[in-house]
Amino acid sequence: MTTDQLQKYLLDDRSTRIQTVDLTDTWHTGLAHQSYPPVVRDLLGELCAASVLLASNIKFDGSLVLQLQGDGALALIVVECQSDLSLRATVQLRQEFVVPDNATFQSLLNGNGNGRFIVILDPADRQEGQQPYQGVVPMEGDSVAKVLEHYMKQSEQLDTHIWLAANEQRATGLLLQRLPDHGGTAEDAEAHRESWQRAGILAQTLTQDEMLSASPETLIHRLFWEEPLLTFEPQPVRWFCPCTRERVGNMLKMLGRAEIESILSEQEKVDIACNFCGKPYTFDAIDCARLFIDGQSPEEPSEPVAH
């Protein structure tokens, strides 16, 4: 059972939204079957934290996808967060490249100027033929946070500050967002502007080491202990990949009996991993034979079989 959560706050004058996310159990689950170079792993963690921070504010039932297409060692990263804050992610590396330990966001993804960052909003009730919304994010900035801040300002007209951090143990994030003024006097608008600026100045002192070592509650208290905050009920976050042995078996079945038998003749079994979570599945000759018997499931044989 995950204890990870997204927490939302508002400054008392409703000028600024504050959000934190802490991924520990979720992050461990996501990495359970994957092994990435540390710089790639940390980038993926930052994207996971960012996706939760942004998905928590979408106004429909569906998913938010952050997709990075790189032109170097890192070919593709996809992070998908549903409106219930269930999360999954995948990474594709180009095997002919070596990922240096000191690689940067730009060198990993945009070394030749051909990287692409796309935000996709996909409503669950999308009509047949209707395309999900896709926004292209300019690759401007030296981190995921800076690129997304620029995107939110240009696309959503929302002043946004984002801090992200990740390592092998945790992925975490903090978001500040200035909310639109609705009515009120010029004095109210000026007071809200000052509140927004003050919140940003306070949060600028935050370091990645602090984010990875302290709880979000501790950080919020340290940063905003003098600010009256409205606190909302936390929302749980979890890793969820819909892969199952049955689904993988159905995919193998689509390859056809001849292709499966060819693989078995070479290696006596079929080893396959989920593209998203990396969970491994193994099908031996008996498992594969059952795929092509009408009415039998890859998970549930009609009678016990010896392995």
C-alpha cells in the first residue's frame, strides 16, 4: 500500500497555489524491473513528479502525458499520469550511445537541436476520431522544471515555479502557481502580486538536497511558516501498469505459431518484458502451445501442467 501523496495548499489570500508531491513507494515500484544510468533515472523521476503536479489540476477524467523525444543517447521518455494520480513511465535508450555521468538535460535530449517535448491531454470520454490535445513545449531551459515553467507561462498564461529532484530512493516536487484575479480592487490585485512574489522568494532558497532528505511537510513548514495556508485533503499517488500475463500472451499469439516456434527453436523459451514497467514474463514451450488452444488462457490452464 503506497503512502505517496500529492498535497495542495493555498495562500490565505487565494493568490497562489502551492503543491508538493512525494514519490517513494511509487518510485521504487517503477524502478523494480528497470535499470537506467543514474542521470537518466533521475531525469525520469523528475518527469514523474512533474506529471503528478500538473495532472492534479486537469479539469477532466483522463490522462496527462509528458513525452520527450531525444536526438542523442536518450531516444524517448514517456510518463503518463491519470486523473486519479496513477502513474506509469517508460524509457528507450539508443544502445550505440554511451550516457556520460555528467550528461545534462540538453545534451541528453537536444544535443543536435532536434529534441521534442510534447504535453498530451487525453480525455477518457474522447469521441471516436477525436484527437487528444497536443502541445509542443519549446526546449528552452537547462532542466525539466525550467522547460515546463516556460510552457505553462506561454501556453496556459499561468506564472508557475517548479522545483524537482530525484535519486534512486525518491522523486519529489514543489509547484507554485499564481492564480488569476477575479474581481476585487486594484489594491487587492497589488496585494496578490506581492504575495506571489514573496512566495517565490521564499521557495527560491530550496535545494535539491533538502527536497530529497526532508519530508514535504517539513519543507512547507520551513518555507511558509509565517504564511497562513489553507490545506486540502491529500491525494494518494500510485504506480499502475495494466500489463498482465494474459495480455502479454495475447500479444505473443498475434505473432503467430510459426514465429513463436522459431523463437523456441533458438532459445527454448520466450522472454519478454513490458514496455512500460519492465516486468519480465517467461513462456516455455508448454505455455506457448496453450496460446493456440481454443478457449485456454495464458494464465489459467484447463489442467495442471508440469514445468
